[in-house]
Amino acid sequence: MARTVEDTAITPPVIAPPGPVTRTLLRWFMRPARVAAVERLSPRFQRIRLEGAALQDVLWAPGQKIQVAMGTGLAARTYTPVSWDVTRGATQLLIFSHGDGPGSRWAAGLGVGDGCQFFGPRRSLDFADHTGPWVLFGDETSFAVALACRVALGSGFRCVFEVSDLAEARSVLDAMGLSDAMLIDRLAGEGHLAAVVDALSHAGGDAGHFALTGRAPAIQQITRALKERGVAASRRKAKAYWAPGKSGLD
């Protein structure tokens, strides 16, 4: 999942090579990988496959994150791996690019054979301590975590996403095998969130657990609404991936 949402148009990246101190820190703390495949799924979504010996025999669980170095200083962006093959040493990312920030520029310039460095995987959204059924709320930045967790969380897993482009979102989710997700058009002034809460409540029923991800203001409003409907804190998890004017929340 890409976690950063940014403004303006995507332009090719101009990346300065890291200095000696940065190169040393990267060797100490980060894993090297090679870009094995790049697939453009839509104007804003790419499916990326990373491979390398450093990806073998890694302890990974669905919902965990990695932080990828952007090639300048120690700047990094956070992504949720969709899958991880610990035997072959490969992981798959679904990158959402919106604008001209470091993550978008990095993704725009990726080519097969390029090298990269990443830190992780690390704990981010942990489902190990609860049984389902689970309902996940999110947005375009949450597609990857939903794809990673759909098998682990069983047949009762449901997704409700707020999105800015219904046609693009549906085409990407269909291509990735998550065609049963519910999509709700994001409206100015949060007018769509009442429909989101109704959809979540219907999908979760009286015993469902809720994972609220993506945009921080939406998570806050939905959390209040679920509390008002009697959904206990033990049935809710939240992980904000971004907020307007900010990046790198997770």
C-alpha cells in the first residue's frame, strides 16, 4: 500500500546519490532488493515486485509494513506488502501515487533491474490477537493491506473503501482479485461518511471487528459513530496512513 497522498502532477524523479554516511547507515539497517517487475494498473496505481536474497527467510505477517529508502538522504516511504515469498525471496507492493512527493517520484522512475533499500518488515496493523469476522475501512492507500489480509482473515472478511475515482478503484481491485469490496465516492465535507458507517455496521453485524485505516479525519469520525452505535473498543483497530497536509504517519 502506498501510504502517502500528495498534490500536483507526477514528474520524473531527480535523485542525488547518497553520501558516505548515508550509504553506511543503509548497509547497516536496510535490506537490499532489486525491482523484478513493474506493472501499471491505472494512472495512479502500480504493482511492483521486489526480489533478492535479503528477502528470504524473513518473518512476515499480513498487515506489516516496510519502509523504502527514496534514494536521497534517509528519506523513506512506508508500504504494506501484498504478499511475501520467503522461499524465493520476493515481495509484491501495490503503490498508489498521487502528486509530486518523494514516493510518487520514486515510483514514476522505477524500472526492472533497479536496486532499492528497505527497512522491515515491521509491525503495523496486527490481527493476530482477534478472531473474525473482520470489516476493513480505508481508501486507496488501504488497498494493499486489504489484499494482504483477505486470506489470513478468512471468508468473513469485508472491505468498505472511500475513493476519489470509482472507475479507477474498481478496475484496480478487479485486477488484484478484490472485486467484492464496496466502494463509496468520497465527497467534500465528509457527506459520504454516514453511508460508510451504515455499510460497516451492516457488514460487521453484532459481532464483527473493525479495522479502520487510511485517512485520519475519516477514521476519527467513523470511530465516534461506531462508539455511538455500541461498538466496543475491543472490536476496533485503527491505523491512520495519512492526513491532509501531512505524510508518513505510519
